[in-house]
Amino acid sequence: MLTVTVMVSVKNAQWAKMLTDKTYMPTVFKHGKNFKIGNFSIIESGVRVGDNVTIGHHCLLKSGTRFADNVNFADYCKTTGICYVGNNVNVRTGSCISKSVIVEDKAFIGAAVMTSHTKHIHHQRPQMPRVQLLTRIGYGAVVGSHTNLSAGVHIGDNVVIGYGSVVIKDVLEPAIYAGNPLRKLKELSDEMRVTKPDGYEEHIFSDEMLAKYLPYYVKG
Ligand SMILES: CC(C)(COP(=O)(O)OP(=O)(O)OC[C@H]1O[C@@H](n2cnc3c(N)ncnc32)[C@H](O)[C@@H]1OP(=O)(O)O)[C@@H](O)C(=O)NCCC(=O)NCCS
């Protein structure tokens, strides 16, 4: 891991600054202190990350990505555009945080989780309306490995989704769920709950960001 300790806003001539042999960052990249990044990762311009962010090997962060503080983004993970990953979020190996996804603080995303921003495929079908939906993963929620989240779903605070699940509808009540179709397995014990501070405000994308990165956004 390479460690970069200062806030940088470098204005070199070229698009990319080569930090290791094969790790690329834009010439203007804002990150907080104690930023670490592995090899063979790419960060596009228009990405912002906070303090104590660790990005693994072979990662891709597309323009519009926002990481808060204390984010761990493991090897082979990617974002595909505008997204927000909150404070103290852990994203495990090979997961895809798609454009339109908001991950609230203290959530856990297991390995190879797939998210997306469209439900109906517009490809080669100009007659179809273009619709981009916002997906939200709540405070302290857990999404088990190899879970697929349909575009636009809302996973509630402290909801636990077991590995290999397919989520096509909102799941709001804090409890343990799994499967395809998803079913409630168990109530959530106290020890599995993450306490959400009073006054916590869910993240929203600004109108400016939506217009730039999600021009076909439709409120769900
Ligand atoms: C959902 C989960 C937390 C439940 O664990 P648990 O409370 O110990 O549950 P149990 O193993 O006692 O199983 C309870 C029931 O749920 C079923 N079940 C558990 N996990 C399941 C899953 N992922 N998919 C489908 N059914 C599941 C069990 O078969 C069992 O069914 P039964 O009562 O009909 O026999 C756990 O199985 C899980 O999926 N954890 C996610 C792990 C993960 O993704 N880690 C990421 C590391 S990067």
C-alpha cells in the first residue's frame, strides 16, 4: 500500500499522476489525510474522498464518487459514477457500488455485491423512457456477499441481508433476511444493532450533482 498523508490538489499538465507503476489518479484529486491506495487502481477526475480512506488493488472509482471518512474499499471493488459511501463503511472484495447508490454510515457491504441504477434496460430501445433510480443502504445495514440489489430499493437501517440474496423490494424493518425470493429469517437481537445517533441526517445528492451525473433520475 502506498500512503499519501497530505490533502492534495495537484495541477499538473496531464490527466493522470502516476503514484505507483500502475496506479492512476487525476491531476486534481481531493482526499483527506491518511489516504492509502493499492496497485493497479484508477481514480477518475471528479472523485472526492475523506480522511482515513483505504482503497485496495485493482479498484476503479468513477467520476462523481464521494467517500466520507474511514471507508475501506477492498480489492477489485468499483464504483460506476455518482454515489455516496458514508463514514465507517466497509466494502468487501469485488463489490460494485453503482451510480445512484447511497450507503449510509456504518453499513457493511459483503464481497461481490451487485447494485445498479436502472431496472428496465434501455439499450437499443429508444422508444423506452429512460429511468434512473436511487438505491439506499441504511445506517448500520449489512448486505451479505453475492447479493443483488435491484435498482431503486431501500434497505433500512440495521437491516441484515444474508449472502446470495436477491432484493427487489424495499426492506425497511430491522431484521435478518435472505434468499430469492427474499424472506425474513429472524428478528434482530440487540447485539446486532448499530445505534444511530439522534439527529443523523441521511445523505442526499445535490440538484447540481443529479443534473450532471443522473440526468434521467426519477424519484422512486
Ligand atoms: C443471514 C445470516 C446472518 C443468518 O445467520 P444465522 O442467524 O446464524 O442463521 P442460521 O444459520 O441459523 O439459519 C437460519 C435459517 O436461515 C437460513 N439461511 C441462513 N442464511 C441464509 C442465506 N444466506 N440464504 C438463504 N437462507 C439462509 C438457514 O438455512 C436456516 O433456515 P431453516 O431455519 O429453514 O433451517 C447468515 O447466514 C449470512 O448470510 N451472513 C452473511 C455472511 C456474509 O455475507 N459475509 C460477508 C463476508 S465478506
